[in-house]
Amino acid sequence: MTRRTQPQPANATEPSPHAQFAAFLSRFPAEIVALVEACLPKLRRAVPHSFELVYDYSHSVVVSFSASERGYEGIVAIAVFPDCVRLYLDKSLPDPNGLLEGSGAKVRSLTLKAAADLDRTDVKALIKAAIKHSGVTAPGTRPALMIIKSESKKKKKPEKTRKV
């Protein structure tokens, strides 16, 4: 997996964001992880100097490429599922070739079968439209950062209160 410039964690025992991301991916099949590792550099080139906000959910891991640390400002996102990888874009984007699926309130997606899908002219046009729609006009000068926004944690069952 390509590594990005990243400040070290304040706590030396805390794993780096990249190590945490690798741990999140480890629960997925090898072919899905390989696809993600091939897609991420292409998305990093398409949306340079972005924040990579990582969300770990029980059935998926999402990496949102954003101009800020606020997830709702994401330009594009890639979601990793056990059986597929999907590219998510704002649902209001023009989709002349009908590539986007779903009827979500905010986003629609397309399944990536290979990293080469990101090189297709129609997919590149969608990503370019997403960047334009985001209002980002010039690439930043700071290094891109991966930020873990949430981790899956086993939820403890609430203790029952006893009446005495």
C-alpha cells in the first residue's frame, strides 16, 4: 500500500493511521484488499492534497477524500465491502452514461471491478465533475493526511440496574 506523509501519533504506543487502516482491511478477502490498494493511489492522484477520512463500520470501511477534516464535505469516497468495492459520488452530479446506481439521499455509487475502472473516460468525468461540484479550485500545498474518524468498538451491553 502506498504510504503518505503523516505526522506521528502523539502517543508512541498508538498505531499510525495507516497501520489502523491496514488492520481494518485485514478482515476482508485478499482480492478485495488488493483492489483497494490498487484504487487508492489513483484516487489520491485524482484528488491531490485531500484529507483521507477513514470510517470503520461493522460491514465496511469507507475512505472519503475531502478538502477538509469534515466528512460531509467529501468529494468522492470508496467503500470496501466483503464482496465488492464501490465508488461514491454526490447524487446531484450529472450522470449522462447512467453509471451511478442507488437512490440514496446524498450519494450514488458504482461498483469497481478493477482499478482500471478509474481510468475509464466516463468514470474520470464523474470524478472531475465531483471535484468541480465541491468548489475546490486549486490543489493544496500541504501533504495529504489520513485521519481515522471512527473505529469499530465492541459495544458493551448496558449493565442491568438492580432494585434493592
